[in-house]
Amino acid sequence: MSNNLAQVSVIDASEWKRLRDIRLRALFTNPDAFGGKLESENLLTHCWIGGCWSDPKYRGKGAFRRLFDYLDKNSIAKGWERQGLGVWADNSEAIGAYRALGFDYAGELQPSERSPGRFYVHMVRNSK
């Protein structure tokens, strides 16, 4: 990172191990933030990301905002008219961050199939 600003870039399939390592670190550091479990995802030989996470040492420095600025700049060209996500209903910090970026609730609380007893909420925003 130059000038202490987060940089956003698209990665290709050859970087799957790097992305997998980030995902596993996220599950280790903040296991309650995701539906996935470290024990099972650690056994996978492929990578699939369905969440946002930042290393705690970079939090509060604009990385999240830059990620969504990148999406805003590229969403229309890619045909992404609407962006959606699921967030744990009890994760007020994440909900606040998503609301600050223009996301709003879309629907009722949903029970999690992967984490029985937990609920998530769907949030959406239109592309800018």
C-alpha cells in the first residue's frame, strides 16, 4: 500500500492461494463474522469468497470505502445494477459500515442453515 491508502485490484485464478490464505485468516481472526467454518474451509483446495473482511491493522483506514468505490466505478460496465449481501443480524459494526455505504435492509431476518440459531439480514443498494 502506498501512501497508507488501500488499493483495490482484481485478481486472477493464479492468485487463488493468496485469496484462500486471506479467507482462512479472516475465519481464524473473526470466526463469528462468517457462516463458513475454519475447520471445514481449511480442508478445501479451492477458494470461494462470499464476505468482506479486513485485517484489523488496516481497519479504519479507508480500505472498505475504497473497495466499494471500485465497485461503484465498475458496476455499470459489468451489468451490476444492484448489489446485495447478507450480514449477521447481530453484527452492528458491519451493518453500520454497510449503511454508511448506502446499503439498506431488504426483507426480514433469515435463519442461517450453516449456523443454527443465528440470523442474517439481506441488505441491498443500487449501483451508482
